[in-house]
Amino acid sequence: MASMSFFHPFRDRKKAKKQQELTLQDKQPDKKDPEKSSADPAVKQRSISTNVAYDLSKSTGKKVKPVAQDSRDQSATTLANLESVTATRESIESDIKSIYSRLHEVQNSLKDNLNRESGLIQDQIAYSDSKRRMVDRKSEHIRNSIDDVKSKLAELDLKKLDAQVAQLRERKQITEDDQHNNEVRITSIQQQIAESKKQRGALQQDIRNLEADKNDLFVQLKSEDKVEVFLEKAEPVRNQIKALTKQQDQKAADIEKMVDREKQLQETTEKVTEQNKTLQDRLNDIETTIEQIGHRRNKWQADIGEYEASLKDLNSQLVATTQSSEALEKQRGEWDKRLKVVQQKLLQFTNANVSTSNIDLGHGSYYFYTPDVPQITQENQDVIRGYEQFFKQRHITPILLTTAYNEEGQRQLSELKRKGKIDNQVTMINLYDDLQGRLTTRIPKKIAFTPDPTWRKEEAKHANQIQYFNVNDEVVRVVVYRPNRPQIWMINYFETGQLMKRDVFDHDGYLSVTQTFDILDHNQIKEERFYKDDGSVRLVKHYDTFAGDLIDIQVMDDQELLFNVFHSEVDFEANWIRQKISEQDQSRLMINVSYPGFAQLAGSGSASYSLIPILDSMNQDKLKDALDRANLVQTVATDDEKKAQQFQDWFGQRYSIWIIKKADYDPNNFHMVLPNVTGGKQASTPGG
């Protein structure tokens, strides 16, 4: 690597010229020495002519023959001239070598400075692009949100609700009138029945009176002893009795009719009473519906106020983001101009070679990035074997860096070691384990969960879930247990049947994450809090509940004070990776060139580490976009010579290339050193 020291080229050129003049003076006779200056005038003359010849040759570039004073001194003069010229030539050559050495040093320093400048500019461009993309995404989300709010406002038609209530009140009035008429009719019928019963009683009394009259006639007739008197009275009495009997029969028929009439009236009363019950049920339904519509109207009224305030705020945000996007676009144009100038100057510095053997790995730790705990598959096992042999021959065991949230990661790695699929010396550092201070060995805790005694317990459809319901039969808690283990994994909190919060516990029973859900859209996570073992907050993630995208990641210090803020997962991960590999000097990180944060890691200006990108796909445009900004990259790695040659055809001699060939997979003799080197999509965090 080029030296990082600096010197002033103009000052050193003056110093070299002065040294050259001193050298020439040392080769000339000393003018102040009287013995040398006056003893032999011929020598003095020859020295002067020689110096003049040298000076002319320097100034004109042509050889000038010195003037000989005497044929006797010709040989001595030539020899003296030769020695002087030779000494001068050797001094000049020495000066040239010194100048070239210093020029090379200056060029290397210039290259380093250009690379740093290029990296810093690219960092600014990447940051500007990332910020503008975020701003543009936010603008798009705001526009969509405005459309959604307008659509929801259009759906909240209060006049429609008022019209429904008016119709229901009209129906209620009609129903009440019908009910009142039926009650009047029932009263009238009941009066008719009472009057009929009264009349029927009178008729029955008349019948009894007529029967008494008939009995009296019979008694009178029987009391006559004389036959002639009896016969004289018998016929009139018989006629009277017959007339009375006829009256009795008539009254009895009237009574029977009245009974039938009373039955009809009673049946009518029962029908009208049943009809009134139906009308009352209808009234109750109408009143319930009116009450429900009233509640809905109140909620709609509140929602309309919130939506209108939100709409106003969204319009203001849209104006701000549009202005910000325009400013970022203008700023990026300026950075592009500066970057083009620097990259043109860097084109002259290309010096590298391709090698498949005798690779010097240098000193320092080797890190290897993989999103999560490696999975050995049929597709990647031969590549992994090749990397294993490559590092094993050089007695190096890389440290794995992972960034996916996986509190089971260390246990999964231990299981792979136990099965002999990963070398026991391999260690892994996970972003969340590191920031949350999760130790590999710690005392497990029992999760305390005590349900309210009034809650009803019920096993859910899933065997590892238990639901709790309150007295209103509303779900209030859902406790999720780990598969095949009686240990709580998650506790979901509900209010009025809606999911509001979720606590996630790690394998040892420590609270790891709390997810808070949006109050309106209960399927969207609003906030995630990540805790340390002592219960203090280490990370806070905020999400846009309209679009579901990340807003920011806040990192807290040990006092839970805000320490840093990131606006994307990539920025967050790249910053952590940079910190980890910078903890030791001359560290090297092997990472897939397709990793989204590669440009940020590779273009970090001056740093104590270097990157070795692994070439997966050979897409020239993508590689050029990634590597043209990578001032911390001097070497790339691939598993195929054809890829290496193609890469060199595209990029010339700018980078060294390591060819780490694939190896045949032997399942009976395999200890993996590296994970899936082909990269892959990151695993998501809870809710994310």
C-alpha cells in the first residue's frame, strides 16, 4: 500500500538543485586555496573551460568540447574532464532516482487523497440519493394518504345518516299511532264484552223468572180438587206455560248468540294484543337502530375532524417534501460534477494483477457477512467447501457477522457445530445480540403472567396459543407458547377486541421486543422497542402506518438518551458493520457485492479496514455502479476463472482478483468455515 506520508514537491526540488550545485562545487578546485588556485594557471584554465562546457551542455543539450591549452596536458585534461563529467552524471542520476522515488510517493499520496475524496463525494451522493428516495417515497405515500383521506371523507356522509334517522323516526311515529289505535280498539272490545255479559246475565235471570212462573201455574192447577174447575183452567194454563216456554227458548237462543259474540270479541282482542307486541318489538328495533346511527354519527363527526386536520397536515408535508426533493436534485448535480473530475484523475492509477495462488492475506481479522445463521443447501455446499479449504490452508477462521433479528441464532449455530457442519472455532456476532447486550450464557428467567380472575380461559385453534376473555366476552390477551416447550414466547394485548400491543420474550425469558400497533389500523406496527437484559430501551423503530415503511431507527445510550438516528435498515446495518470491523486495524470484510449497503461500506473514505467483495452475478452495469465508488476495495473474490477474466476485461488492472474455486462436496468429511457466500435476502424482524 502506498505510504500515507506527505511532502512538499516544490520545496524538495529546490533542495535537490541546491544539493546538485554543492556536488558540482565539490568536484571543482577550491578557488580560495592559493596553492591550488595560483600554482598552475593551466589547471585553473582547464577547470573553468570544463565547467563552462558542462554548463553549456546542461543549458543547450549539446556536447561542447573543452578547450585544450597545451598538447602536453591533453591527456591529463581529458582524464580530469572525464572524472568530473562522470561524477556529475552519477550525481544527476542519483538525483533523478530520488526525484522519481519522491514522485512515486507523491503519486501514491495523490491517489490515496483522490480515493478518499472520491469516497467522501460518493458518500454524499449516496446519502443525497437515499434521502431523496426517502423523500420521494414519503411524497408518494403522502399523496396516497391524501387520496385515502379524501375517499374516506367522501364515505362519511352525515346527511345520509340524518336521512336514515328521519325515515326511522317517521316509521316510529306510524308504529306508535297503530299501537295506540289497537289499544283503543281493545278497550272498546272489552267494553262490548262486558256489556254483553251484563245483558246475558239479565236474560238468564228472565229465564229463571219464567221457569218460576211456570211452576206457579202447575201448582195452581194441581191444587184444584174439582174436575170441572181443573178442566176449565187446564187449557189456559197450558197456553200460558207454552208461551212462557217459548219465551225461555227465545232468550236461551239470544244468550247463545251473545256467547258466540263474546268469543269472537275475545279472539279479536288477543289478535290485536299480539299485533301490539309486534309493533312494540318494531319500536324497540327502530329505537336501537336510531341509537346505533347516533353513535356512528358521533364517531363519523370525530373522524371527519381528524381526517380534515390530517388532510391539512399532509398537504403541508407534501409541499415541504417537494421542495426538499428539488433541492436534493440540484445538490446531487453539483456532487456529480465534482465526482467526474476526481474519477478522471483516478484513471491513470491502475496497477493490479490476477492470481489463483500465492495470495498474501496480510494481517488483521477476517469477517464474513451473512444476513442470518447459514443454511447449508445442495446449491451452496460446493462453494462453501471451496472457501473452507481456501481459509483452512492459510490457518484463518473468519468471524461471521449477521444483522437479522434472530434470538435463536447462537443456539442454531451451536447445533450446526454439534452436527459437524461448522468448525467449532467459528464465532458469530449478531447486530441485535450485540446492541441488546444478549449474552451467550446467562441465567434463564421465568416469565410472570397472572391473568385476571374474572377472565375466561380458552385454548385457541393453534395448540400453542391460549386466549383470555373478559366478562363482556371480549378477547383481552392471547398468550403464545414456544413450539414443543411450555415457555411463553409472546403476549398479545387487546382492547375492545383489537390488537394494541405485543411483548416478545427471548429463549431465556427476557423481554426482548415490544410492538405497538396503530390505533386505527390494527394490522400495522407503529413502533418497536428493543430492550437490554436490564429492561432499558436500546433501540426504537418507528413506522409509517399508512404505507408500512420504516420512518427511523433511534439508538439509545446506557442512560436511555438518544444517541443516533437512522432512516433506513441499510444505513443502520452498514453503520454497525463498519463499527465492528473497525475495532481492529487492518480488518477485512468479505461481503456480497449485491448487499444493499455495500456502497456505504466501500466508500467510507479513510478507514482501518478493507472490503473484499464476492462477485455473484456478472452484470457489468451493476458491478460498475457498485465498484466505481468503492475506494476501500483493492481485491475482489470469485469462484470461477472465466468470471475473473471477464471482470478483468471490464475493469482492467484496477483490482487484484482472488479465484477461490469450488470444491467437490464430501458429506463424510466436511467442516464448514463459511456460510452461504452467495448472499441472500435478509430475514425480517418481528412486524417488519
